[in-house]
Amino acid sequence: MLPQPVFILGAPRSFTSLVCAMIGQHPQLYGVPELNLFVADRLEQIWEQMVGMRQIQLHGLLRTVAHLYAGEQTLSAVDMARRWIFLRLKSSTAEIYWALCNRTAPLRIIDKSPIYVDKPANLQRMDAAFPQAHYIHLLRHPLTQGESIMRIADGAMALLTNSIDYSTDPPTIDPQIAWYRVQKNILDFLKTVPVDRQLCLHGEDVLTDPENHLRQICRWLGISDSDDSYQAMLHPEESPFARLGPLGAHLGNDINFLRSPFFKPGKIRPSSLESPLPWRKDNKGFSPEVIALAREMNYR
């Protein structure tokens, strides 16, 4: 039987790009860009949805197909990838994903598409397609995650995810709303997954103490935690997807990661759940629900 994927579940701007690329450099794994396949049942539905500005959500799939089937990511390889997809529009997204697993075997795919955690239906499609998949719930403190979200085009990402507090006049863009919704989606989904196939990690801990946490991930997945494997995971920049791709498929991942795909060791400063939120003008802090959930996840 083909090895089933490892999915990283986390809110956007929760170190998912870097951590996925690091783990994906393990010699028994294959880190991919954002495939975004499980947002629909059939490939043609995705093709129809991802038009206009949303075309960039196809970049990761195009780059993956180009690399796996043409051995390169060039303009001509991406054209081939488009034809490959077009010929399979009637296929289910599960069938497409299984085809990619077959192509990477015996390596196991690791995927971190943040769009999966936006809706419970996406997570259910993943589980139906891969009932033996493993899941890493990757967390980030809601304060630093919110600050990172708000730095993107003056909060445009929060706006796109409907992270808006309508109780103020005018309404306030507030990324804690999406943080809470996403974490609840993930936690509700993981209640249906056996505990031996899920692992919850603080992204801050992984990047501050990579040796202990990366080796922990290896042991959990039943793969080698040798020194050579660990050293490979410290070099995410060596991934074929850790750079901008060709025109028409240049993204597929967080732009900041693509511009600087390096792991830089260092301790991440702790954040507080009690301080006023820097993105709000009314001096309000986190809602009681966010504070309670963050504390449940061992944030303070």
C-alpha cells in the first residue's frame, strides 16, 4: 500500500511554510507546496473556482506536477502540468492526490495547505481520502500570529478570512477571530482521529529547539532520526520548491518564505495573552474565548 500523507494543520502565518519545508527535507519524506486539493470533491470544481486573483492557489499543484512528471519547474514544464491537470478534470481530488503519492513513493508526502483548516468539509475530505494519514497540529501564539497577519497588505489577509469585529463602528479588522475559528475547526476534527496519528506542537518550540522536536516527529512517524536525517531537515532552502517558480506558477507558498527559505536558529520571545492588541484602536485585548482556548493550548 502507498504511504499516506502527513498533513500540517495550522492557521496562516503559524510557521507552517518553514516547518513543512524542514520536515520535508527528511530523506524519507517529500515536502510539497500548497496543493489546495481538498477544497472540493472534483478537480474540475477547483479549476472553475480558482480564477482571477485565486489563480495563485493553483501554483503549488502546478509546480508539484511539473517537478514530479517533468523533473523541472520551467515554463514548458508548467505548460505540461496544465495539460496534465486538464486531462484529469473529471477525476476526484482524492484520485489526483493518490496519483501524486504514487509518483513520490516510497517517499511520504507532507502538505501544509492552510486553506484546508478554513472549513470542516475540507478536513473531512482529507480523512475520507486518507484514513491512515498523520496530522501535526502546529500552533502559534495568537498575538504574534495576529501581528504577522496584519503586516500583510495592512490586514488584507484578515479581511479576506472575514476576521472582522462588527460590534464596533466602524467594524474592526481583528485576526483573533479567524485564529479562534481555525483552532476550533482543527480540534473538532482531531477528536475523530486516533491519538497515535496526531501530534500537537508549538511552532515557537520547534524553531527554538529543533533537535528535540524534529527527532520527536521522526520517532512518531516511525522514520529515521539519525544525525544525517536531522541535518537534512535543518536546510529547507534545499527543497526544489523553496524559491520562486516560473511565470504563471511562481508562488505555491508564503512569499516571505520563498524569498528567504532558511532556518535561522534563535529563541522566540514569549508573548502575553493579557496585553492590549496592537492592531485595535480601542485598547481591547483578546476575547475570553480566545484566552481560554490559548491557555488550554499552554500559552500564557
